[in-house]
Amino acid sequence: MKEIIRTRSLNKTYKDVCAVSDNNISVNKGEIYGFLGLNGAGKTTTIRMLLGIVKPTSGQALLYDSLVVPSNTNIWKKTGYLVEVPHSYPNLSVKENLHLIRKLRNLEDRKVVDRIMEKLEITSYANRLAKHLSLGNKQRLGLAKAMMHDPEIMILDEPTNGLDPAGIHDIRELLIDLAKNKGVTIFISSHILGEISQFATRIGIIHKGKMIREIYSDQLKELCHKQLVIQTNNDNEALEVIHRHGLMETMIQNNQIVSMDKKTVVAPDEIARLLISNNFKLNKLNVEEENLESFFLRTIKEKEAI
């Protein structure tokens, strides 16, 4: 597949603070790459370097196999972006803001403004001043500016901030359509794994400036830990019986027995028979799966423990 976005040993240091450290990212055409990290992890700094807003301390950022440098202005003709706050001219209306961007983009078709307002569902706010928009509609206006010129790359920093669940769903479906049916390459940052996992094809996790893990979205389910949770009439004695049968990845947590042993998770009925045959009363026997947010936080904690 054709590589569209790439970084080579990308670093950014501010005085004694390392914001981004030796990151190597590769995103192919038509891929939705979810860039995940806690607030302050280095997501926005990386995006600013991809857009040429911030100069790397060392390393390189490339779009369309071209270096992101001030002199290389052609790459912006095919790139749309939204960084942190969706800036607009506050005393201009939504329509006036979009027509201004249309002119700056040298787009002759005036109807493109009406089409993009309809697509982002802000037509009813066309004559409202940008400063009077809700946070969610400011975000939609920012996305409209990013998409107006039918870009081949979209680089979006937390694009669903301020949107309600219905708005998040609409933007998600819009981005999926752009990637799947138009081959648009999308680089999108967030700190919410559950949201990103619903439409990103691949996810990179950054922590304290370093890329600590990359995974395909379809791997998430198998990577999330599963555990068997048991409660009996005597958990301490039941745990001893479980340990005597070699199931050592089992412990008492939060007043219940928790087993991470794959044998018990795959076949909980066997441990049920074991305990019942030893005269224990089962009050609870459930297989529970780690949610996506827990997986995200566990990944970070495991990296910090190294």
C-alpha cells in the first residue's frame, strides 16, 4: 500500500522538556490511524510537526513522501486539518467564515459552501456569528473548513470535542465513508480508546512523548484481558483448593476470587465442578472482559513499570 504520512525519528524538546521522543509513524492511503494518548502525551505536538506549525528539534515529517518544510507549500493543497481549538473569525457568520476559506483555497465554486454546511449539518446556523456557536457547532465549522476542498489527507486533533453522542456518531460515519469510498487518509488523535476503536483501522499509543504500542483495531478484543470472577461461601478455602489444582494465576481481589488462568476463562464449568465437588456453594461465577479504557490504562502502566 502507498505510504501517505510518515515520521522519521521525530523529536521535539522545549528547553528541558521532551514533548516528543524518537517517534516513527507510518500511515497508508485510505487508512484511519487513531493516535491515542493521555492529555499531555505529545499528540498535539506531533500533529503540529506534521502540519509544519512546529519545527522538529530533530527528525523529519513527510506527507505524500514530501518533507514538511516551509518552502513545500504544495502539500497543503491536498491536506485538511483541525488542531485543538477550531479557530474561526468570531464576528463573521458561519457562511462568511466558509466563503473566506473558499477564497483562500482558490475554490471558484461558491456552492461548495452550501454543500459542506449541509454535510456537516450546520446549514441552519449559516447566518449565526461564529462567536455565538456552541462548542459542538464550532467543531463542526472547523471540520467543514478542513473538508471543503476534498483533501486527500485529513489530520484531526480531538475532532469530536464538544459533540453530543449523535454528533460523534455522525462524524464517525462521515470519516469512515471518506476513507472507505474516497481513499482519504485520516490521522486522528484522541484520549478515548472506546471512541477511536469504533472506526480506526490502526491505533498508535503515545505516552510521555514516546510511541509505546501500535495495534490493529481488530486485535483489541483478543488483547483485552479476560478473567473468571468467583464468589463462594468460603473464598479463602476455595482459593487453596484452586491452587492445589495448579491454577496459580488466581487470587482474592475486592472480596472475590479472580482467576486470570486461561483454563478457567475458557472452561469455567470445570472450576465450578471442582468447587462443588469440594462442598463449596457458588454464589457467583462470571467471565468478565477488560473494557477498552482499562486496556489503554494498563498498557501505559505496564510501560511505566519497565
